[in-house]
Amino acid sequence: MEAKELIARRVAQELKEGYIVNLGIGLPTMVPKFLPTDVHITLQSENGFLGMGPLEGEPQPGVVNAGGIPCGLLPGAAIFDSLMSFALIRGGHVDLTVLGGLQVDQEGNLANWMVPGKMVPGMGGAMDLVSGAKKVVVAMEHCTREGEPRILKRCNLPLTAKARVSMIVTELAVFTIDDGQLVLQETAPGISLEQVRASTEADFVLAEQFHSMSVAA
Amino acid sequence: MEAKELIARRVAQELKEGYIVNLGIGLPTMVPKFLPTDVHITLQSENGFLGMGPLEGEPQPGVVNAGGIPCGLLPGAAIFDSLMSFALIRGGHVDLTVLGGLQVDQEGNLANWMVPGKMVPGMGGAMDLVSGAKKVVVAMEHCTREGEPRILKRCNLPLTAKARVSMIVTELAVFTIDDGQLVLQETAPGISLEQVRASTEADFVLAEQFHSMSVAA
Amino acid sequence: MNKIVEWSEIGPLFRDGMSILFGGFMGVGTPLGLVAALHESKASRLTLIGNDTAAPTTGVGPLVASGQASKVIVSHIGTNPMTGRKMIAGEIEVDLVPQGTLIERIRCGGSGLGGVLTPTGVGTVVEEGKQKLTVNGRDYLLELPLRADIAIIKAKRADRAGNLVYERAARNFNPIIAMAADLVIAEVEEVVEIGEIDPDMVMTPAALVDKVVLSKEL
Amino acid sequence: MNKIVEWSEIGPLFRDGMSILFGGFMGVGTPLGLVAALHESKASRLTLIGNDTAAPTTGVGPLVASGQASKVIVSHIGTNPMTGRKMIAGEIEVDLVPQGTLIERIRCGGSGLGGVLTPTGVGTVVEEGKQKLTVNGRDYLLELPLRADIAIIKAKRADRAGNLVYERAARNFNPIIAMAADLVIAEVEEVVEIGEIDPDMVMTPAALVDKVVLSKEL
């Protein structure tokens, strides 16, 4: 299974019936595809609505996702302004957000919005999402393209938010951050503990229920 | 002319074409009746709408003024929640408010919401209105029922807001507060400067354009 | 997901010592069925948070009259002499908050904000015990968030998912309190199917609403 | 009162050095006719305040490309490489503000509030130069009000009085910026008579809107 699909499938398991969920761009948007049919979630889009669905038929005026791309509105959707959108986000009304990451560290700090001197796109809504969502899941590949670890003792890129990450899902492993400690919960099928150690700079402990990731093919 | 009508007629002259106006309970609600036909104002009601009009026909569900009394909605009215209602009020989007007063002093302080040990109704929206409206007109009888002055050197009742009153209209006189100074602008028909002085505790100066109040009968 | 529940499920939600945010302005927009259910529940030591205590038999007045409310946080009690009498007798605690400040504090509580700076109340008794900050030469009071255990809401219409639409000035506090409570219960006059409310016309999104109950004919 | 004006009245409203609040999110909900009018006006040294600089030819992108914008206060510039290039070249000042903070600051500017405490940005570069306050054991940044000389708004529909209705996610920043500018201009797709918009459905009250102009077919 391709790394991204594996990650998306595993993240999907974190989405529970009735959850209000905000998905970052890129990999996170793949997650709903892998939801069990008996789990119904509501997708929040930070440009101002709840009830985002896939585009079906012709694009409708104003019905776009936070990337400005035409999408669908499911029955029961609700539109609002940006003030309400971020009141929902910051106020803990979003149960879970899934975002990509550049770096995460063992204290639950996340860096995903800029690389000084290289890439300064702006934080958009990411800082609010990470500060406000009840559960913050970072979905990313375990290492950079150059093979450098992304899960660090201490992020060296500018932070998006401090100590707010609840879970990290990569193609190698699942970590949680519990009481300020990084905990290895699962390794991916066929991945050894040693492989995870070799690709991870951060200190971590093994969960009591440490086990192998279970994802349907 | 009865004192209240005189006051209401004079206050009506302060309402200009296009103004957004909030009227307190009691005497202030008489003001619109005395508007010239070529002056159109919009009445804001702090329970959440713009475009209040007189009740015509049967009461409609939810169409009530801030006292809970059925009223009308004029064409072009807009309904909103209490958050927006007070954002409008505090944010300077109300051009003028007319309120009753218990006391006003020469620094533009107003007391109109409680008499310790006697009457503690609560400030409702009055503090926000007086803090936020562009122009605050106090419409009241010049003296208490016991003949005590209400326009004082310094209010001794708990304040509604500090230094926010722009104008005082009574059955004897019109004062403005300019740069922290109380200025007598007009005396009512048949009222002498001496009568005003005798009924006013505050220090005041005469306006350059000091003149007699002009109100149609 | 169907959030419509029977009245029999409502009573057991109320417990002694709870804080309750209520919608309404002089009783208009107050969910009278939910107030009656609170009354019947006999839950005591309640803290009621909303605009006003209306009159003895309207709005939340019955909960003041019954003695169930031990504290109210409101902008106005003048229209309900019962509240004033009980306050003077020491039977109810009354925290008076300017209306615009009250709604901002509730919004903070529901929006993840730590507080807001308002000019309202500067130089009055309202500033007692509060932090005062000067921004661009003007003084402001730091007003802190308010939340409650339960919000009771009145709406005109709900769909089965819990999207709400209000009618006229009965909207008032309702959409804001929906954000600031752990459990949000809406009493509505009409229930429609999911999809029947245009998404642009939803005034409170279903995500904020936990339970919906249909008003009894009163 | 009829607030509908001709396009010829719009250009002269724009002057060098003005600050402009604009609606829209990735260009959706941005009044493109008003952006074109700003472009044609050749007004320079503009400060643009809104969610993002979209792309070089969408949203407010043309005003970045033309060099008329000397400063932008936005949450995101990543989709418009022109903004990034000009920033690096020192040709435009870019003030990046978290989206939720940006909209709160604009709301403060329009609501008479002196600021708001938000947890967003605590422990990041966003906190630089800001007052930090602790409320109930949690740290917050004090974020200050933002206003502008002019707000340019896109709505679906207006009545002649200036009441506005937005369509779908094109609503975004528009209703909030309507509160925070000295002059508010709305570009709309449709004008209806006063009374044709149900008062419950008005999303921006006419009291906030100064001028309304009908979109040209683009």
C-alpha cells in the first residue's frame, strides 16, 4: 500500500460517529474515503460552512472548499461568516482536525506553516485550528525527502502552535502525546521497532498496548 | 405645551435625514411623532433589529420592542442577534440615542440606572448605548418632583457612563457639553436665564449663539 | 443523526447546582416549555444566565418565583419585582452585567476567547474588581468569558439534524448561547426534514445543538 | 433612501494611501468590479486587509501585480507567488495574521471593542511585540482592533436601502468588514425593491452600507 493511503486509512479510524472534522489540504483530504459506512461525520470548511461533500454535477456559485475549489454541500449543511467559522474552530466545536506537518516534537509542538527564507505562505487558519480543535492529528510522511527525521526532540522551524498535537500518524508508526510525553502506539505492518527508532529523533516510550497498525487493504 | 411634549419636539430637531437612532423607554419614544415629514430616520431596537415602526394591525410573532411590547417592522427592516445589536451600538453605528436621566453633570456624566437602596433595575443596554452612540441626548425634566436640580456639578448617583453626554434637553433649556464644558444653548419659550440658573446646580457658560428655543406648537 | 427527542427525556437532564444559559428578551425568545420542564424537575441552586428575569410569570420568572434560581447573571431585573424582593431578602444573588458586555462574555465563552476589552462601564461601578487596559489612549475593561452547563434555546424551526432558524426579534441571545454550553437543548415550533432549510438561512448550525424538542401547544 | 450608484461614481472615491478592507476567500466573495475600479483609479500606496492575496489574476491579485498595494494584512499569500516575490524584493510589506485572529481584529474595529484575547499564536512568532495575559491559568495574546478607510464587499443581492444577502461560502469576511470601515461599498449581482428581502434573511443591515453598485457582466 502506498504511504499516503496507509496514513489516510489509519487516520480514518480516529473519526467517530457524529464528529465535526476539519481537514487540512493535501493528504488529509483523502481521509473520508476510508471511513466505514456506519460512521457519519460532518466536515467543516474554514471559509465558512459545515456539511462539505464531494462535488456532484456542475459547480454551484460560492460552493467551494478552503482552497477555492468547487465542492458539494450535503443535506443539512449550514453556511456562516468567517467570524462564526473561527469561533467554531477556536471554541472547541471541531472535534478533530487532521493537518500535514513539516516537523512535530516530543512536546506536541507542530511546525507546518513556514520555512524561513524559503517558503512563507502564511498560516491561514492553521494556527487557529491547532489551537482550538479538541483533537489534533498530524498526518505526514515519517521523514523528509532527504531522509531526515520530522519527529524531533524540539522543532527548529517556526511553530504553528505549542503543545497541541494529540496524535501523529506516519507510514511507519502511530504516536500519541500524553501528558507531555511521546508514546509509540503502533508500528505499520512489516515495520520493526528498530526501523521506527532509526527514523525518529524524538525520545519516546512504548504504549502498554503497543501493537501493529491494523488497516484494511 | 406640556413639558414632555416640548422636550420631545425639541429633541426631534436633532434627528437628521438618514440617522440611525435608538430611543430609550418613556419620553424618548415620543420623539418620532414630531419629526418633519422630510426627515427619515431608522430606529434601532436593542433586542435585535433596525427599522422599528408603529404597530399596525395584529401583533406579529417576535415583533416586539425592547420593552417586549408588540410593534411594527418597516419595509427594509433587518433582524439580527444581540451580539450584532450591541456591536452596532458600541461600534458607533448608532448616530444618536435619546435617553432619560436621573442626573447629568457638567462633565457630561450621566446617572440613570439605579438609586442605591431604592431602585436597582439593572443597566440593561443603557451603559452600552451611552458609551457607544455617536451622540447622546438626555431628555428629562429639569428638576425632580421635589424640585431638586438634576443638572449638577457632579452626579452623586452611580454613573451610567462617564463624560459621554452631548446634549441635555429639558422643558426649561437646551445644554450641550463641549470640550468638557456645559454650555447653555437655548432657553424654552418664556423662560428667563435667571429661571434656568435657579434650577441648575451645575456651572455653565452661555453659547455665543445663545437664543430662545424654537418649537412649533 | 436525528436529534429530536421526547419531553420525557428532558427533565432528567436538569440537576441541582447547574448553570443555565437561556435565550430571550423580556420573555420573547425564551423556551417556555423548557422553563416549565426545569420548574417541574425541581432542580435547585440554579444559576441562570441571560438578558433579564422578565416578569414573575413570563420568561424565566417562574424559576425565580419558585426559588430554584439561587443566582442570576442578567442585565436587567426591573420588570420582575420578585427578583428585586428576593435580592433584598438575600434569597437570590443578582449579578448585573451591561447587556452588550453580557453577550460578549457569552460569545467569548463559546469562541475560545479569553476575554474582550469593552469601553462599557468604564468610570462606573461595573469596573470594580476588573482589569483596566488602555489601548490607543482609551480605557477599556477586560471582561471575562461566561459558559454554562446547559443552554436552553427557543427557535422557530429545526431540521432533524438540529439546524435552527429563529423568527424576528425572538432571535436575540439564542444563537450566541448555543455556542457556550456543554449541552444545548432547543425548543422549536416546527420540525422539518434534513435538507429543507436552505444552508444560507441556517442561523445556528446543527453542530452546536444536542437535542431538539417540539413545543407543546401552550 | 436609494444607495444604488453608477460605476462612474466609484473611481473618485479611491485615493492614494487609503486602507481597504476586502471580502473574499481565495477570490470567492471578492468584488471583482470594485477591484477593477481600484485598478483603473491608479490609487497607490494602498493597504489591503483581507483573508488572502488569491492568485495574480484573481481576487485582489491585480492590485498586488500592479504595485498599487504597498502593504497587505492577510492570513495567506502562498497561492499568489507575485506577493511572495514582491515581499522578498522589498516592494510590498506583508503582515501575516492568523485567519481567526484577523477576523476578530476586524470585528473589534467595527464593534467598539478595544481588543480580544486569543490563544492562537501563543508560543509562536505571532506573539512578538504583543501583550500576553493569563486568564484562568491559560495564556492569551491581546490582539488589537483593525479598521480601514473603505470596505469593498461582494453580495448576491441588495435592496435599494442597502440591505445585503450573500450566497454560500462567498459570505466569508464580507459581513464583518461591513462594520469596520468609514465608507462601505457593496457590489451586488441583483438589486431588489425595499421590502423584498425578508428582515430575518438580511445578512448585513442597510445601516452599515453606504453605496451599492451593480456588477457588470464579466
